[in-house]
Amino acid sequence: MWKSGQPTEEMVREHLRSQGEALSANNPGPAYHSGKSAKLLLELMTFTSSTEESRSAEDSLISKKMLKQLLVELRHRDELTYRHSERVALLATGIAKYLGWDGQQLQRLKLAALLHDIGKIGVPDTVLHKPGEFNLDESELVSLYYNVGQDILQACHADTLLLEIVSQSYDSLQESFTCTVAKSAVHQGARILAVADAYDSMSVHQAYRLAKSHTEIMEELTEKSGTQFDGNIVSTLQSWIQQEGFPYTPESQDSEQNKIDSFLPDTQSPRSVSHLFSYLYLLESMYDGFTIVDSDMKHVLWNRGAEKLFGRPVRTMIGQTWSPQKITLHDSQDRPLPENAYPINQVLENEEPLFSTVRIQHTSGEWIDVEVQTLPITDDQGKLHGIVEIFRNQNRPSSNSLEYKKLQKVATQDALTSVANRGELETNLARWMSDFSSQKKPSPFSVIFLDIDFFKSVNDNYGHNVGDEVLVSLARLMKKECYSGELVGRYGGEEFVILCPDTTLEQGVQRAERLRKAIAIAEVSTTRSEINVTSSFGVSEAEQGDSVESVIRRADKALYVSKETGRNKTTSLTNEQLLSGAAEQQASQSEVHNSFFRREQFFACLASDMVIYKIAGIVDDCEG
């Protein structure tokens, strides 16, 4: 274990390289398969086997023996991180109980909370105890160790849903929790864990900032609802605390600690796994993915890199027998590989390391050129314990780096409101339209346009800074109110768009009305005062023969009708209605059908200049 003032990760890696222990594309076999690296792989397989052997019928989620060992390692490594995990478990299970969770579902969440920071066992002290916020390199290092934590939990044969909760909760904290299709699959347990983790982190003193009060924490969680946190979970946390009091006291924490300590040994487990963290970190940092099968050809480790390369989630691979039907390979000439030519089958037959260049197929259909090192894991007697495959993407994309993610965020998000920008909206809409047009029985989707009523008056009366605050608050409200899978974005100025998958025109109108009413009753808090605003909505549904432009045009035209017929209302248009001129008819009849306005006539004797002056003032007041 590294201690402060000792070698950095880069120095350790360089040392391993100099010892011939790191993987090398130029010399993949002997350098890797001899010495310390081979022993570490064998020890990892032994660790995996002993985990399964020690598992009882009651250990359906994770072996109690391995749970003890990992918690002891974490406590020995850093008491503060261990205590944090304990408090997060209290918070997460408290929220879940309030939502009606019980039984194994609740136990799974508790274990996920206790183990969510297990990757920090390997983080060097110089980073873990840094008296300040992490820079990009340090954040990347910590992120890789979270992946290592996942690898270790897989090796412990942890429940796949438990693994998913831990993984997704970390992703939710690191990435924007926008209402996109990708986020619709996030497990509720992961959403709960993300909120509980953030709450406790803010509630304790850090080296670079003071602890925040409950009120301050809830304000920040609420502010980030829809971007980093699930607003419904944040609201549940607030309701739970209001109804049942503060989630934990020193007494309750000590009581819970005693429950955990009761099954932990008094001393550190005799066989530490910390060195496995260091080794797995090197694999995670140097390669794009790796997998391990045991001697029965069952997957025991499928790291997150492999998940991204193949597009197959961990839950679909762990514990499953290796099969070419799930891993499609072509040779470098793009010819399908026969099953006996698959690297893993060649190594299984010859028990010799193999380096090859192949093409792998992602579940999306994309083909990726990779270098793959396939290595047998044998003991001193030559007995085969498993096979490891290590992949390097030949294109070496930098899409995993935090810097890339930040650049991607800048390119796809509106800088002011943090919702999708116009380019991202149009990119998603084009993809949806392409899928819609190519399918015989396409799923419906709708487009909602909305515009803040009389927004110019807000800017004129309160200033543009307050106007910006209104836009930010409205965007936050929409993200909170939107359904899973919907994408909200800013189209320009005070105009927003919501893309709604699996939504008919009628359902789109209902959703627009729900949003319209939510906006109308909301009080927007600004630095100047509380402001009430309303919005007008236009809705269209994709139809056969539509293009991106035609769907947008109908929604925009429907929005125009709403604004012309009184504002603070929702209008929908089909293509038939648009072609028949129904939109113009609705707009021209607005004075008849809208009881908000009435026509009056009056006569006055005024100088012509005064008439122009008076009318100009009225026009300025009404413009918006």
C-alpha cells in the first residue's frame, strides 16, 4: 500500500515496465506471463474460486466472508471512507424504506452503499487525502479505481444487480443526469445511492471546505435535480427527514456500527487484496477492456471497458458460459472467424499465450479493430485455472477521459441552462426521425415547443440577469417534470423544446398541459424577487412522410397559434390541419374564442402627434 511521499502511480507503472511485468504489444507473451504478473493473475483466480467455495445458501448477494474481508480492508485503509460508507448505507436504506422497500431489495441496496467506495482501497494517500479538489489527472485516477472496485466485486461473485447499482450511482454523480433515453435504464437504487452519497459528502468537513448544513445541502441537491440527481429521490429525502427527523445521530450511527463490527474480525484479514487493486489499476489504465473466464469457460470478470467495447452489460455476461454467439469476431480482412480460430479456443487447446489482431462487433453493429492478448492462467503444476483476454482498441479513442467528457458536455449542452443545446436537439431528432422512417410499424414520438410569455417584459423590468435566472429555473423545472427518456433542450432565446419518445399527439398535449400548469403555479426565485411566468406550447407528432423540418415546423406553428390566441395555452397540429389552413383560422378567430380579450371602441379629439405617442406606448407594453 502506498503511503504519503512514496512513489506515484506513474513511477509504479514505470517500475513494473522495467521489470518486464507490464503488458507489451511488441512482446505480449513471455514478458507478461512470467514473474509477478502471472502470479497475480493466478492469485486473482484463486481469490475468485475461494469466494465461490466460501459462499453459503444465505449469501445470495455476496459471500459474507468476502464482505468481511473487503470492509476490513477499507477500514484499515481509511477510517473516514469506511465511516462515510456506513452513513451512506443508513441514508440510502432510510430513503428506500420510506419508499416501501423491504427484504432482499433493501439488503441489496445496503450492501451496495457499504461497498460503493471499495475502489478507494487502492487510491494513493497523496490523492486520497489531498487538501483540495482533484485536478483532471487525479479525478481520472480515482475514476479508474472505481472501475477496479467493480472488478473486485465481480471477482467476489457479487450479485449482478448490486454491481449495477454501484456502477450506475457513480456514473450519475460523474455525468449529467439529463432526461435522455440512456438514463431511462438507471436503477432506482442507483438514484437513491447517488443522493445519499452526495448528502453525506456535503455534511462532513473536507480538507478544502467546511461541512454544509442540512438546509444548504437540500438546496444544492434540489438545484442539481435533473442534472446530477433524481428530483423525486431528493424530494423523498426531504419528506422523510421532515416526517421522521434527521436520518442519523451519533447514537444511531454507533448502533449501526456495532451491527457491522459484530461480524468483522478484530484484526486485518491475513490475506490482503490491496496488491490486486494495484495490478488491476494497471490493466484498467493501459488497456481498453479485459475479460476472464474460469476453467469451465464461465465469465468471472467482464470489466467496464469490455462492456463498452462489446456493448454487452455485465449482468448479461457474468456467470455465463463463453460463446461465440455473444462475441462475434472477424479477422483483419473482415472474414468471419471459425469457432476453432477464436483466440480463446486456440489458447484453450495449446495453453500458450497468443497475440492477434481481430475485428469485434459491438451490439450496435459497429465493427472495431482491436489487438487482443489471450493468456492462459496456470499454476506451477501446469493446471489451467482460467484464461484472460486483454483488448486494445487500435483507434485508441480518448472518449473515456474526463477532459473528453467535459468537451462533449460543452458541445452538447446549453451553457446557461445546462439542458441540451439546439445542435444536440436536432441531432437526436434526426436520429429519431431516421428510425421512424425506416420501420414498418414505428413507435410514435412527439415534439413539444414552448416559449415564455412576455419574456421581454421580464428583461425590461428586472434586467437581463434576472431574465437569465428565470430561464435557468424554468429549465430546471422542466427537467424535473419530464419523464424518463424525454430530452429537454433550449432552442434559442426563451424557446425550449422537449422530445418525447413513445408519445402520441394526444399524450404529447397532456404532457404539455401538465408542464404548462406546473410553470404557471411555480414561483421563480431570483435575486430581485419572486416572479411568476406563464408559457405557451405547441405540439406535433411524427407522421409518415415527415422530415425533421416538417415536424419542427408544425410544432412551431402550433406554438404561434397559442401565442396569437391568448398565450398560456397548448395547441397541437397535424399535417392535415396545417395544410388545410386550420392554424390560420384559429389565429384569426382568437378574439372571438379567447375570453381574456375583448374589443372596445372609443373616440377622442387629440393632436396627431399625441395619438402616435400614446399608441407607441401601448405597443411597447404589449410586446413580448
